[in-house]
Amino acid sequence: MTFPRSVDEALNDLAAAGPDAIPVAGATWVMRSPLRHEVMAPVYVALSGIEGFQRIDVTDEAVSIGPLATHDALAQKLPPNPDLKALKRASARSANPGVRRIATIGGNICTAAFAASDFAPALLSLDAQIEVRDKAGLEWLPVLAFLESRKSRELPWLVTRIIVPRTVRLSAHERLPMRKAGDYPCAIASVSIAVDDRGRIHDARIGVGAVEAAPRRWQNLEQALEGQPVDPALTETAARDLIADFTGRDAVDAPGWYRTSVLPVLLRRAFETIRTDYETRAS
Amino acid sequence: MTIELTINGEVRTVTADPRTALLDVLRDSCRLTGAKAVCREGFCGACTVLVDGEAVPSCLRPIGMLDGRSIVTIEGLAHFETPNPVQQAFIDHDVVQCGMCFPGMVMTLTAFLETNPAPSRGEVKAALSGNICRCTGYERIVDAVLSIQDMRKVSGR
């Protein structure tokens, strides 16, 4: 295990140790390798000593998040504003309290094998940008491009910052674990919308997680909701009409058909939250 | 790798593979078996200990990342003859059944009450959502925690 003090040192350590070395943030995923019948990586490069990696800055323009910010720290730091509600709820409801104190946002979005990340759909709905460093330098990627690049990007690389823009939007995050809390959700829906002067939905962004192997936007539903009122029941109906867009993954916690069955309900719940915030704002 | 930890107030030097879980160091090297190895994936809470005052699952903490940290286990929380308020409330309400989950429950609730000394019933349940009990149904555990709140009001603590 190495303990680099800078991003350059970390990249050097990873390069020197070769492809079997892994960067470690909160370690909650790698410590479960034996349960997945995986060999534990021979070298851990612990990122916890890199200055600024735990930092969270909230301004009126954006939220800047270091990759080692824990779920718990983010939940406490984020204001309850409607535009950030999806991110705040993703931070505050993932896993369970003990895991939230050690698991990080960077680890959550960098682990390509983890299908039930709460942050990935939340960041998709909030149009986040991901700062990635590798040997070639620094690159900013839209979150979807980052998620799609995780398995193919040449090693080593590190996420060094996450930026969530602040806008006059409404957002919500809904998840369905098999227990009330503590385990992985079998479906996740994150929503962010603008509402025009007539009270109609504009530019909806919907992130879906845990239903398929990788999170993604639900663009057909986003288009179907354009110009519609903020109506939870209408949203659920539209989601059911388009549910064939998804092929649910079968896994130990739930079969694929169940994930797609509950997803429209999560959309309805998300829009119930959004409608409440919209009515509060309008009054 | 050699790691220096303060465990239950005592500075200890541990030599181990840095990828070893804190839980295994506590149980196998330190003979502190109060933290239980159950799910080993952070879901059950039976291995919860305090690391620098925060209640976390020790199965998910590689020992190499804990150099210089302070660890408190159930064995170091209070003297056997003078249980802490959570332990006493569990005794008073006859909460414990098989006992497997209770060290973790006590650690979680002790840290929780330090930051939230007058919780609602819902807040207690939310705080316990990472501690699974297969025996009790939880309600008496929550009753016990809320009785601590009542005792504080009565005694003016």
C-alpha cells in the first residue's frame, strides 16, 4: 500500500505498480473483493493523503466536490435547495449510516462493476462535469462520457474533482432497496427539470441506475415530458408506456422484470417531490 | 507493514498485511472479539467500532489506512461494572436476545446519542438502519434508546 501526497505521486505509484494496482478511496468496494470471489489487488494506492480530495465548496454557481468526500460529508454540507435535492438525497440515503461515513463519491462513480451507484444517476440528472487526470494531463468530461470511458480509458487515471452546476431547476432522487435501508437499491431514478412560465416541463434530465448494468439517461421519457405539466400520475403513465427502453438485469437481489416494474413508480414519487417544491416556490 | 493504533486508550503496534480488515486485526491479533464477523460487507453492523469517534463497520476498514487512528471497541466503551447509558438501558429493558448484533448496536447508538442526545423515534430507527437484528424486531431496542432520553430529562443531565 502506498500513500501518495499528490495526484502526480499517485499516478506515478499506479504506473510503477502496473495494472494490478488500484487506487483506493473509501475502500468499501475493494474490501468486499473476497465476497465476489475476486483476488484482492496486490497493491493499494491510498488517496486519502492527497490535499483537497475531501473538500466540498458550495457557491451560487456550482458545487465543487473532491473525489474523497464521503456520502455523509456531502449530505451534511449540501443546502436543501431544490436544484440540489437529488444529490443531497443520493448522499443521505445510500447504503447505511456506517458505510456513508467512509464510502466516497469518487469511489462510487469510478467503480464500473457497481451497477447500483446512487451518485451516477444523480450526477447524470444534474449535468455534472468530471475532472480526470492521467499521464496526458487534465480533461473535463460530461458525466455520461466519463461513465462510458471507465473500462476503456488507458490506466492509470484518477478523478480529481466533480462539478455540479447550480441552476434554477427542481430535482429529486428516488431509490428502492429491498429493505427500507442498508442494502443496494434494485432501481434508482434521479430527475432534474426546469419549469417554464406556463408551468410546463422544460429540459427534463432523467438518470436511471441499478436497472441495467450501467446507469444512463432515459432520453425517450425526457422527450415525452417536454411541454407537459408537472404531473406525477402522467409521468408514471408515460414511463410505463416507454419501459421497453430498458432490459432489466437479473441479479441476486432482484430479477430484471421487477426492476423495470418498479421504475415508473419511482418516477412518480420523484415528480411528487418536484411538484411539492414547485408549488412551494410558486406560492 | 507496521501500524500504530490507539485501541481502547492503549497504544498498540500491529504488524499485518495493510489490506487486512480492522475487524480481523481486532479479533485475531488483539483478541478483542466483541466486534462480530457476520456479513463482511458493511450491511449488518455487527462489527461496528468507533474510529476517531465515528461508528463504522470494521470489516470495511483496511488496517493500512488507519495508522495513528484511535479505535474504541465494545470492550473499551465502559467498565464491566459501570455500563454506559446505552448498555444500561438495554439491560433495564431486557433487550438482548442472542446477542450477536448488540456490540454493534451499542457502538452505533453511543456515537449517535453523542451528536443527537434527544432523538425522535424515527431518527433512532434511521440511525440503526445499518444494524440488523434477526431476533428482536427492533421496537424494544428503540424503546430502550428513548428511555435514555427520558432519563436525561429527569436527571437534568
